[in-house]
Amino acid sequence: MNHDKNQKKRGIIVGRFQPYHLGHHNAVKNILQEMDELAIVIGSSDDSYNLQNPFTSGERLEMICGALKKDRLYEKCFIAQVPDVNENSLWTSKIISYFPAFEVVYTNNPLVKQLFEKAGYSTKKMVSNLKDIDGMKIRQLMFSGKDWKKLVPASVADYLEKIGAEKRIKAIIEKEEKE
Amino acid sequence: MNHDKNQKKRGIIVGRFQPYHLGHHNAVKNILQEMDELAIVIGSSDDSYNLQNPFTSGERLEMICGALKKDRLYEKCFIAQVPDVNENSLWTSKIISYFPAFEVVYTNNPLVKQLFEKAGYSTKKMVSNLKDIDGMKIRQLMFSGKDWKKLVPASVADYLEKIGAEKRIKAIIEKEEKE
Amino acid sequence: MNHDKNQKKRGIIVGRFQPYHLGHHNAVKNILQEMDELAIVIGSSDDSYNLQNPFTSGERLEMICGALKKDRLYEKCFIAQVPDVNENSLWTSKIISYFPAFEVVYTNNPLVKQLFEKAGYSTKKMVSNLKDIDGMKIRQLMFSGKDWKKLVPASVADYLEKIGAEKRIKAIIEKEEKE
Amino acid sequence: MNHDKNQKKRGIIVGRFQPYHLGHHNAVKNILQEMDELAIVIGSSDDSYNLQNPFTSGERLEMICGALKKDRLYEKCFIAQVPDVNENSLWTSKIISYFPAFEVVYTNNPLVKQLFEKAGYSTKKMVSNLKDIDGMKIRQLMFSGKDWKKLVPASVADYLEKIGAEKRIKAIIEKEEKE
Amino acid sequence: MNHDKNQKKRGIIVGRFQPYHLGHHNAVKNILQEMDELAIVIGSSDDSYNLQNPFTSGERLEMICGALKKDRLYEKCFIAQVPDVNENSLWTSKIISYFPAFEVVYTNNPLVKQLFEKAGYSTKKMVSNLKDIDGMKIRQLMFSGKDWKKLVPASVADYLEKIGAEKRIKAIIEKEEKE
Amino acid sequence: MNHDKNQKKRGIIVGRFQPYHLGHHNAVKNILQEMDELAIVIGSSDDSYNLQNPFTSGERLEMICGALKKDRLYEKCFIAQVPDVNENSLWTSKIISYFPAFEVVYTNNPLVKQLFEKAGYSTKKMVSNLKDIDGMKIRQLMFSGKDWKKLVPASVADYLEKIGAEKRIKAIIEKEEKE
């Protein structure tokens, strides 16, 4: 209802991308098999330097754009940065305000599915061939100094090393443990 | 200090893009003569349906991406959506949080220039060959039903027509006059 | 779409009610000729002690409930208190979050009409037989010490006198003039 | 001090009403034995679609008004919707801003009691004959698909069924478990 | 009510101190003739780099502490930094939350007087022997490059020169004129 | 970079001071051996009446100023009250906005250290001879009615007794256990 009828078919995914990993990247590729264009929405864009969201939304934008450009997918994608909204009942309106026109919401989150269906959108499962990769696992590997680099696109691994991701995550966790 | 040393030289511009017009578009082209990449920051991303900000940040993202893709400039650009921050003293940190790595800030706003220079960035004039176009003039033409379409990229004119921009601006102004 | 299908037909009006006056009260009676129930939404519920919103939302609730109970209309009405939302694009969702189920929006505000129609609701003109009464005029009469009491329901006049409305408005205006 | 001296004696209760259940409803009836009028304050009015607050404040308003009207108690009640305030030290002022005039605060919460007594109000225990019913228990029964309907007024059970309460709570809990 | 009964008599003043000038400083000295201690509350502490509030609350803290220390008054003073509260009805509670114990509010603002009296405090006129000095006048002199230094304590003049106050105010005003 | 070059050397510490205890007080004395002046920043200044932050920032200001004045240290100190900022990436800018000029940040928190070093400041360990005292332990002693008074400066113990600290903490904890 809130979306325009474009000729091009557009999907949308919403995530925190802490960090953007190969599971995300594979799902993006899969969706682009079915849709002409894809909007990647970076949620919790105001959060950073905490346990669940160590990286700023700008850093996440860099990771995503870097990986997409490398694989020549950027031209087909839009990246939106959306702050959290206190009231979950306003959440779909917030997403639409930051990215207005799409047809299919790809999600595995049952609440996201329910909220978008209530708002009149169709939803589909987000399928990744690498579904056992998730952000929390990567952050834990970073903390414990184990190998996490093979779980993210190469350009993301370089970027995270450059900004000192491991050291940041260690400082965040040490601080949390103190409080 | 907050920026990484990329090989590629990156500029940044910050605007509200209500709407994205030929003045902006020409400046973008000019900057891309000097810089490898450009970040276009959509400010006041939370504002919409009011006099100064009739369009949502998502609609502005559509306008900008549409025009850049048409002219094959999208690959060299990043688009960030940044909400206003109450405290102006935090504003540069907010921008950096939404887009971290750049060298030169292009701006004609004396306060933006002062704040970024205080934060250690170099600044340059933003030069447009079409400098007498501005957003407020276009919004006034929309309100009075005069021709504004030649002042924006063709793809933007189509988009604004599709979302009923004139009707929206008239409703906003009528409402303001009542209060 | 977001509303349930009740048997009873429900209308909704949104206002700031600074103060609740005979123009409002007459419109409420007119709507209740056409609808079984009416939701009265007190907007800007967080605002108070300023020029446009001198009274707290609680004081406005008292005025409205007092007048409705006096005229035996309370049983057919719901009163909601809704804070402003920064982003106008989220405004209808906010109203729906504070009062979910209604069919017809009564409004003379062109932007309210446009936003609710975009969200799939039908709208109607709000008709008052006393249409030259408005809140700003009453607040000005209060400031200048002229007679405003005949423009509000008797119970509202009593209430406003009890809480010292005139003295409050004078203090607010004197303060504004100083800044 | 902040309250007016009405002839009618007024009590106040504050709750989240997730959902409004027979324990609440019985306490309301008990208070109306002692007081002429009662203000029911819906707290956390901005919260919804999360574990502690699955229902919007509008949905809670519907539940409360429905049950009160059914039992012919609505005429004696006021319903206020109050967003959370970040600073607990401002909380009583916030309540007073949303509902100004009352004499006795009915509460079993030791902090609510302490804050209102500090602000000069008298407090009393809120007594329900059905004191082993609480919102969390009902939400857990909803999640596990067990019978919860006998714990809420019949009109509330109908309403919750109509809006798909069980399905919503399941989606919220599944989502929480994932994060 | 919210204040403790100290032996020492305490006054309070609330201002924005943009900048702290000789009018303020003289009033402070006058109050300290009558009271043992004085709390100086820096309001709008979140505002900076705008027309009404060019200086951060930290810069204002520096100005005030510098002038008080110079004149050996600091030992008798407390400085509090209080952000604006959206809801004016919560304003006195906010002040009390940031500085709890005082007896007399010194103010020439009729709304401040009314709000504190409503909260049970006594109020007095704030008397300065230099009453024709005000912040707006000083900011205008700064903008037009005329002499403003004799209107502020010498230590404040030095500080404002060091942080480039004139240049900042010019940039702020030029920016405002553009929008 | 954001700090002025004063002749006097200034340190800064940031804490929540719930309550201000002998560990803090000893560290303050130690820092004042090395630095001419010290800024004590009261963080989370908007939080109060909750588990982690039972006392308002005003009450904490009273505790700190009382203890400093008693020991004739107040003249060398500045006290700032800083609300939390949602975005941790803006945190150092927020501190600087509330207290602009300092050289050395004293902290034992690894994230604070990392954030200030990223912003160009030098950091040092905060050394207390009484390092096994911490706020959480004191709050637990208050809750269980055991002796906590010897862990805070005598003036702080008197103040906390006067404002009913034990009773407040018990009410907060009882409330938390209920939810």
C-alpha cells in the first residue's frame, strides 16, 4: 500500500550486520536471483560500541558496500541506515520512511514477518547456504582471539582488521563484566 | 584522526536534499572530478511531511540513487542517512558515526566548515555551475503550481510526480497556515 | 487495514484542545449523530505551559471528560492521550497505536486528511455549528482579560478558573516576550 | 499539593495491564466501594510488541473500556495513557501531568508508594480478591497454548482472540530467543 | 517539600548564561549577601552552536567557575548543568533532580516564579545593579564586532577570546540566514 | 584537540558515584598530587531510583561537594553532570561538551580508555589505595542493613542517612524482584 509499483521487482532485508558476514552475503546473492533489486536495511543504526552492536552504522555501511562492490552487486542494491524506534508498533512505518518502495520482505524472524504481513507486505524466508554463521558467534571468536576471518567476505576481514575490531570487542566485554 | 587512510580519495557532502536538484547533481559531478569517491549524507533523516522537509529520507534516497544510477555515478558514491542530533556540538561525531572515512568536506555553510575544521578535517567550497537553484525555491514552485521539473534531474521529476509531491506540499503549507 | 471490524461504527477526531471549547463540543455532538462511538485523541500530550499548549494533557482530559459527562455523552466516547511523534511519516501509526479501531477520521486539516487516506482510512469534514471559535482566540482573550467563558462549556469554564488559567497564560506570554 | 480539591473523592491506580485481567478488574470494583471516581493509568504507553508489553496502549485502552462499560463502571472512571519517563525522579510529576487531581494512590509497589508519599500523596494497598492472577502468568499461558481466558473479563478474552494475541506472543518470544 | 532542611540557607538561580556576564555576576554577589550558599543552574545544557545558545554547557561552566574563583566566591557556590525537559510541567522536578536542596528561588521570570511557587518554594526577585546587560545584547555586539568585553567579567572575556567566540557567533548567524 | 592549553594541568575522572565513596575520594586526592585541577564528571546524570543508579545526580553532586569542601579540595575541582548518550560513539564528544578542557583522563575502564585515546587524549590508571570498595558492594550492604557507613566519607554517610538511602534501596530492589 505504501509502496510504489515499480517495474523492477524489489526485495528488502533488515539486519544489524554486526558484522556483515558470508551468511548475509550468500543470502543477498540468492535474493538477487529472484529480484531485480535489493534494499539492505542496517537496523539499530544509532547503536555502537556495545556488546550486541560493536560497530557504528557507518562502519557497517563500509563493510556492506565494500563486499557488494567487490562482487559487482552494488549497482543492484540500496543501503539504508535506520535507527531503532522505541515503539515496535511503529517499526514497519519507520522502515518504510527510510526506504519506501519494495514488494517482498525476506526474513527468518517471526515477529518481523508478522509485523510486515500486518502492514500488507508479502514475506519470504531468507535462505543462506551458510546458515550456521551468525554475528554473535563471530563476535565471540573475535573476543577469544580465534579465527573469524574465514566467516566474512575478504574485504570485510581487511576492514575489521584495519579498525581494530578485536581490540574493541575485548574492551567492550571487559567493561560489561565490570558493571 | 577519525578517518582511515584509504588509497582512494573521498569527499563528503551533507544536505537535506528536499528535493535532490540539478544544483546538487552538478556539484556531485564536479567533486567526482577531484575525488575518487563521494559520500552523500542525507541529513535530517527523521524529518518529513513538514515545510522544510516534505520528503522522507527514503524518498530522498530514491531520488539520489535514481539520478546517480542514470548517470552511471552510483558505483563511486555512498549514501548515508543521518538523523538530526539535538546538540550541535556532537554533530560532526554523529556524521562520522554514520560514515567514518573521508578526507575533504565540501560545504558552503560557514558553521559546517567551522565544526569540521575544529574536528581536524579539511574543507572546500562546494561548487555548482547551477548555483541559483535551491530547495526552497523548488518547493515554492511546487506549491504555486509553476514549473519546477526542469530544475531537477529527469528521473527525480518522474519520481516526485509519482509520489504526488505537489499535492503533499500544498497540504503541508495549508496546515501550517492554519496553526 | 489496522482497524478491527466492530459492529459499532466509530469515528475519531484529533486535536490539541487548548482548551476544549464549544466548537469542539458541538462537532462531537454532530459526529455522534452519525457514529455509534467517538474517539477523542488529545494530541501533543507531552506539551504544556507553553504558548500553543498552556494546559497539560491531564488538564485537557479533565475538561473533556467533565463536559462529556455533564451532557451524558461520555459512555459513547473514548479519550486517548498521544504524545507528538518527531517524524510526521509515523504519525498515523502512532495514533493507531494509541487507539486502534475506527472507521472514519473527521478532520478539516488537509495534511491529516492526506496522511490517513494514504493509510487506507476514509475521512470526513468535521462540522461545527460554531466554527468561528478557536483555541488561539480563546487564549488571547484569556491573556487580555476579556470574556472567554461563554466560548467553552460551563464545566470547562469552572475548571479553567479553578486552575488559574488566565494567570498561567499571562506568565507564559510575558516569559516568551522576554526571550 | 498539585491536586485540586474536588468534592468527589478520587483514587488512582497505575499499571501496565498486559493484559487487563480479573485481578485488576476486581481491585477496581473494590476501590470504587471507597472512592467516588477512579483514574486508571496505563503506564509504558509507548511500549508494545515486546515480552513485557505485547499489547499497544490503544489495545489496552480497548480492553479496559470494554470491561468497564460491560459492568457499567465506565462513567466513574478516567483512563490515562502515560509513556515511560527515563528519569524515575520525574515519574510522579509525569503521572500528575497526565492526570492531575486525585487523593489516594492505590498500589502494592513499594517504590511507587515511596515516590508518591514523597510527593505528598496518601497511599493505600490495592486489594484484589483474585490476587494470584498476574500478567506474566497469563502471557506464559498464551505462549504455551493453555487456557488463559478464564483469567480475564469475558469481553477482554473476546478482544484478545480477535487481535490474535496468542500468535503475537509466540512470535515475540521466538524472536527474543533468537537474539 | 523535596528539599532537606540544612542549617545553611541556600538560594538558587537558573539561567542559560550565554555568556555569563556582569549582570549575572552582580546578582550572584547580591544573593550571597542574603544566603549562605547559592546554586547556579546552567539550563539548556544540551544546547550549543545555535543562535540562542552558542556556547556548550561545559564552556559556560568554565566561564562561571573562572569568575567565581577569581572573586573567591566558588566555595559558597554549586554549579549544576541541567538539560531542557520537553514537558514544562516536569521542569521543577528536573531542576530538583539535578540540585535537591534549596529554600529560595531567585528569578525575574514570571513562569519560573509560578512553577516553583506551585511546587511549594518561595521566590524572590533577582536583583542586579547592572540590569540593562543581557545575553542577547552581548551576542549581537559579538556578531557586529563591537565592544562586548566590558560587559563580562575579565576572566570570561579572556576565555571567550581564547575559544573564538566572535567567529563562532558569526558562523551561526550566517548559517541561520541561509536556511 | 578539543581542549585548550591552560597553564594549569587538568585531569578528569568519569563515574556514576552511586554513592561517592572512600575509594573515589582517595583516588581524587591521589590525582590532585599530580594535577593542578580535576574535573569530576557525574555520568548517567538522568538516572535515579533504579538498581544501578539509586541517587539523583543532584544528590550525587551534594555528596561530592560536601566531601570535597570538608577536605578543602573543592577549590581545585570542577563537577559536571552528564546525561547518558544513546550512541557510545558520541560519548567522548558529549563529555567534552560538558567539560571542555583537560589533558589526562584517569580511568580503569578499558572502553573509556580506548574511546578517549581514539579522540586524541592521554589516559592514566586511576589509583585508589582503597580499591576493594565499589558502589555495588555498598548498595548491597545498604539493602541488607549491614554497615556501609565506614566505606564513605563521614559527610556522605550523614547525607545518605538524611535522605533515607537504605529505605530507598530496599524499595527499589523489592520492586525489581516483582517485575
